[in-house]
Amino acid sequence: MSNKIKSLAAANKEIATSVKGGAFDKSPLSNGAGQSVQSVSQSVAIAVQDAGDTMRNIALVQSTALGVATQKFVETKDPEYIPVIKQCQAVMNDSVTYWETIGKKGAEILESYKKIF
């Protein structure tokens, strides 16, 4: 029996089994579900990476501003620099919170896919 005939026989057997109400291979559905989960996982990973990049960029700018404000405060003892220093620290903390939020939301999205598939 040729390979082509064996393949047709196997396909016919699967079709006959499904028509009779028996179990049959659902792998195409499973593969589609797996691909969608993989796609969503990659999107979540990219979003978390982007949030991490944003956090690093903000930290770079704020660290520079913080360094300048601290230097000016040390030189002049002018209390006007204290709010600038505090604001720089707050912005850096907010960027960390943003990154954590993106990560947690991404984890929630992935967890919801577990329930679906």
C-alpha cells in the first residue's frame, strides 16, 4: 500500500470516527490556540520591554536633573532646589510603578488565556 493510500485511509478513519461521535484528533484547534497564546505572550513581552526602556530613559533624564539640582543645592544651600530634587525622585518612582503595572497587567492577560484554553 502506498503512502498516499495510507494517508487517505487514516483521514477517512478519523472522519468516520468523528461522524460516529467518537474522539478524534483536535490538534489543528490546539495548534491555533497555541499560536494565539504565543502571539499574545510575545505582545505582552514587548509591552513589558517597552515599559522597561521607558523606565530606563526616564531614570537617565531624572538622574541627570537630580545630580544638577543636588550640586546646585550643595553649592548655594538654596532651598528652592529641594522641591526639584523631590520631584525628580517622585518621577523615577512613578516610572518604576508604571513598569510594575504593565508587568502585572501582562501577567493577568496571560493568566486569562490559561482559563480559555
